[in-house]
Amino acid sequence: MIDLRSDVKTLPTDLMRRAIFEAELGDDVAGEDPTVNALEARAAELMGKDAALLVTSGTQGNLVSMLAHTQPGQKIILEQDAHMFYYESGGLARLAGLMAHPLRGHYGALDPDDVEAAIWPPSVHSPSTGLVALENTHNRAGGTCLSVEQTAAVCEVAHRHGVPVHIDGARIFNAAVALGVEARELAAPADSITFCLSKSLGAPVGSLVCGDTDFINRARQFRKILGGGMRQAGIIAAAGLVALEYELPRLPEDHEKARRVAAALNDLPGVKLDMATVQTNMVLFELRRDDMTAPEFCQRLADYEIKAAAQSEVRVRFVTHRDISFDETDKVCAALREVLG
Ligand code: TLP
């Protein structure tokens, strides 16, 4: 099966499985797991931050970050299609007690002027703004990147008003590869960042929250409150260390696969695809045809041993990743031509 539904579907590599088997372990809640400590040190170094914290998932990373940055009753400003707003089951409201102020972005990027206007002046009537959140790459915009300049411009506005900035960098390394910069340059203007091991990096579990030492200490306590204190978590960290060493350099290949799929789709009737969004490992498009809906199209792909998922009656997202080879990518292109041509 060729699974285009998401890069979260990747299975651990042999190297990861061996590293898990051989990992040196201890009680991470007490800070005694050497493999977790090594991963957190490596993550902090890659993001150019003081410290890092291993969490169970991207969602948990974003949640502990919101909890550590804000007070209940404050406002969080974020893009209206942001994962933290759209897909995290309202955890920002239910668990962090935040009010969301969503803004419409452009290819996932917030306009700094809109952010400034959304930071309402202090008043007895209004909530104060506790956090601005960015997403890089932006999932629902189709894996689009925020540049260093775009990130810095929003951070400048937020910081001028005393508001911290968190980046949901689930796929920050894809952005770094696409933009030709280091991930730490993209993280530098922000106060904190979460990145995921379990998406394009192909590890089975885990995300890292990175920031200054005080922030990470607070986040660690919130992780415990949320039940995310794990004991011999080195079995997770071991695969993560392998992912950072061996999978990170491989990411440009996934972008090339996405470009091939996008080029094939772009020629086909009834496909509405903005090629400007094809920047990383995602291809987001609309199917505007009388003969099939997006779910029916995905159903047809099953005959070619391809798993795909529609996001609505017209919208489809494909994600390329390590478990789809270049040969399989070409098979996908051929299948698309047969089904839609
Ligand atoms: N994204 C997943 C899910 O929506 C299923 C996907 O397939 O793309 N931030 C961003 C930008 C994400 O894309 C995701 C997951 C998360 C956070 C949450 O990560 P997890 O699933 O580890 O909680």
C-alpha cells in the first residue's frame, strides 16, 4: 500500500528499532533517562534554545506551551486554519482557558498589522493577549513555509506589546529545507517552538518543546499535570535521535516527490491546484468535476493500492514521506492520470 494520507503513517526504520532495543534507560520523570537527556540537549541545540522537553505529541507540546506562557482568561492570536485552532479539539479553551482570536492568513502567514490590531489595548472590558501562535509549515495551507523575515516581523509586533510567540513547528525542518536556512534561524525570533519526531522525520512517537530554561521548567510541570510524565521514555527518544541524524538529511527527497505528484495533477482536468503552495511534502488541491467527488476519487485510488483521504467533498491532501519511494511516486502519478485523465 502507498499511503498518501499523512507522514504520521510512517513506520520506524530498522535503525530506529535497533536503537530502541539498545537504548540506555532510566526514570525520565526524575531526569534520569540518559537517552531522553541526550535527545532534549540535541533538540535545544538544533533550535538554538536553552532547553527542550520531550512530550508525547505535537498537540501536547502546543498545549504545555500555551499553559506555560499564559494565564486562563487571556487571548491567543493565531491563524484561522492553524492546527492549534482547527484540529486540537479546543484544548486551548478547555484546558488552557484561552479565548481564541483567529486571523485570516495568506498562505498560512499572519499579517503583522493584523496581529497588532488584534492586540487590544489594556482595558477593564477586554481580555489581555497572552500569546501569539504561528505554524511552520502550515498544514491546512498545504505545507507552506514562513520565512525568517515573516516570523521576525510578527515577533517584533508581539514583543513590542510584551506578548510572547510560540511556533507550532511540527514540520519546521521541512520549512528549513525548503527555504535553505537552518531551523534555528526560523525559531530564533520566537520564544518557544514545538517540533515533531513522528511526522516527516518518521519516528514512531514524540515531539519536543524548546525555549528558555524557565519556560521549559514550567512546561515540564504542566506536562506532569497532563499525565505526560513518562518513565523509561528513552525507548521513544532513541528513535528520535536516529530520526534527527538519518531522516533529517533525507527530507529534500520528500519535497521532490511532492513536486512530481503536483506536476502530474496540474495537467489533469478538474484539478484546481495552486502550485505556489507546493513548497514541502504536501499537495493540497480541489477536485471540481461532475463525475466524482473528492471522497469518490480517493475511493478509486484504492484500486491502485493507494490510500488517500479527502478533507471535504472537493478537497484532497496528499503527503509524501519516507515510506513512499520514488518508484511508488511515479506509480501514483500514473494512477492519477488513469483516474482523472
Ligand atoms: N497533524 C496531523 C493530524 O492532523 C492528523 C497530520 O496528518 O498532518 N501541528 C501540526 C502543524 C500538525 O500537522 C499536527 C499533526 C500537530 C500539530 C499535532 O501533532 P500530534 O498528532 O502529534 O498531536
